[in-house]
Amino acid sequence: MNLKFLLLLFSFLLTPLIFEDSFAQITSGGFGNSPFERDFGDVKLLDAYFGTLDDKIEIEAGDSNVPFTVVFANVGTQDITGIKGQLSLPLGFSASDGPGSIIRADSNSNSDAGDNFHLTFFVNLDKNVNIQQYPGTVKVDYSRLRESGIRTSFEDFNFKVTGDSVINVRALEPFLTSLKSNDIVIEVANDGTAPISSVDIIATNTSTELASTSSSTTNVENVVILKSSWDIGNIDSKSSKHLTATVYVPEGLKGDTLRIPLLISYYNSHGDKHEISKIVDFYIKGLIDLRVFNVDVIELSGTQMIIGEIINEGNEDGLFGFVTVDSGKNSNIKSNTQFIDEIETDAPVPFNIPIEFDGEPRYGEHDITITVRYKDVVRDEIFLTYDTTVFVKEILSDEENSDSTLVIIPILIAIGIGIYVIRRRKKTAIETNN
């Protein structure tokens, strides 16, 4: 009787343990602690990240159908098979099949004892997901190769929404001028939401290195770039840095577009090195090289004029030209402007601007500034200034001119008569000697 009672009591105490263990195996499709993880420890989580096995990727809010890879090690003593996974992520992450769907692994797989294996899931990110670290849980169902039954392991992990780096380049001033050296500034911008680090940039196919192919896709080998590599460090999200260089452009490229290929290497938010290629375009203008010369003052029909010439020693015409004369510190000459139209190459363009005074006329030396205003082929307005000194003479009145004429004419007649007499005497002396 006592033996039966003890057996009955033992069975009563053991029943909850058996029931709990069986319930855990039956409900292995849910999340919670697994007895198999505790008892057997066949599976160990190594890493969890967005991307594929060989490539971690940057992601940001709103991305869809993004691969999420979880890497495991088979730390047990037996091969396992029929591996399936189920992913549990926080609010804001859902299966690529749509909200409410279970996030399952993409396929079954096997793993030998001591080897690694992975499961890849596909996930949608809500638009309100923040760039930060999140917790997650993965459930792995598998079977031992020479045993029956399904075992389940649960692994907790942390993962990060990194943001996405987006690199763009542009020239701050997209125009170059032929026949001269140009200082250029290129902006390298990270328009994404993830920072990048250790950014190195190389201008490829420059004249200082051999082209990688016999026929280049750019004409950059026809210019001279004095500096072709730059280390610009880190670039935070939504920020930019600049690189500078000096480019000499020969005359033959006038009117062409210069395409400079840039090889950009950097480390992303995962610490992985990446390389991308970008091209910066520049339009090549001709050179307008003006010089002002032969500035003087002449009298024309009783009006004194400031005259001069402009010569264009470049290889492109200046358009819509104007010449303006402004007074200097010791001058009261009024500002005046003349339209001269096109300033062609190697053809002097004259200008003549009448002199007007602000107040009483002042005669003698005047400091003036001559400004030539024109436009280039892209309709940018350009100014050339030339400082000089001119001498303004006093203009005699008509009466004074008449009096002067009455004096000068007799003198000229007398000089003429004197020359005539001298010549006659010389001729007579020559004839006498002969």
C-alpha cells in the first residue's frame, strides 16, 4: 500500500514537468525560451545585419524588400538539416509579403557539425523608422541528421538601421577657359542619411598617367591637372566637402565639354570599404583677353574727346561691349559711356567719348578710369578696368582763334618769302660757278 502511494505521489509530481516540456515542443512555432537551446545548444548566433552573406548594405526608413541575414554556427556534434527560420522584429519592420505576414527565411538549408550557416529574410521598413539600434529575435527550427523530431533554438540579437549614404559631385563653377590655367573647386556631397569616412578621390585618365584603355571615354587626357588625388576625410550625412585643383586647358578644346572621371573610395557605416565612380562636367569657353591702349585727348569740331583702342588678344569675341569713362580723385570729368558692340579678336576697336565737366572746366591733368564691360559666350558679364591720366587743353574762343590767325599768317608768309630768297641765291651761285 505504501509503495503504491509513493508511486502515485511520484507520478503526480512528475506530470507538470512532462507536460511543460511537451508543451514547449508542441508550441515551438511561437517565441519564448526553448528547452532544446538549454539542453542541446546546437546553434549559436554569430551576426545579424541588413544585406546578404557577402555584402552588408546601408538602409533607411521607407526601404522595402530588404534582405536581412542572420549568420549561425553549428556548434553541436552532429549535422543538422531542414533548417528554417522565423524572424521577430520591433514595430516598424514587417515581412516583404505585407503587414501581418510572418517573416520567414527564404529557403531550407543544411549545416555540417562545426560549420556556419545563414538564413536570409526579406523585410520592409516603415517610413517612420529611426536611424538607431533595435532588438530582434530569431527562431530556428532544425533536425539532427540521424535523429527524428524537430528542435528549436531562440536567439536574441541587436541590429542597426544605419541610414543610406548617397554621394554626389558637382563643380561649383562649371566653366573653364581655354589657353589658361583654371582654379577649379569640386563639391563632394553626402546627400544620404549615413556618414562616410576616410574618403579618398582620384582623377583618373589624367595626362600624368596611362589610360586604362586605348580609347578613353573622356577627353581629360588632353588637359593638365596639377593635382589628381585628394584625401578629404569624413563626410557626415547631409553635408559636403570641397577639393581644389588647377587645370590647364589648351586652345583646341574650346567649345567642348571636359569630363573628369573621379574614383571615390570610402568606408560606409558598417566599416566596409566601397568604391564608386563619378564624372564632373565642365564647359570650356574661349579666352577673351582685352587690352586698352593709345588713350589720348583730341579736339574734334570744337569738342574734346577721350579716344583709345581696345584689342582682344584671346580666341573668342567679346559680346555687347560698352566703354565707360569715370573721373579719378583729381578730376571733375563726368561719367560717360559708349556702346562698341562686339570686340573681335586681333582687330582693334576704337572708342571716342566726349569730355563733359561736372561744374567749371578744369584744364590740365585728369586721372580717369576706363571700364570695358562685355559678355562672354555664356552671357556672363565681365569687367576690365584701366587707370590712366589724360591732359585736357583749354579750347580757345573763335575771336581768339581769329586774332591768332592774323598773327600767324604774316609770320608764315615771311617764312615762305625767306625760304624762297635763300633758294634763289643758292641757284644763282651755282649757275655763276658753272
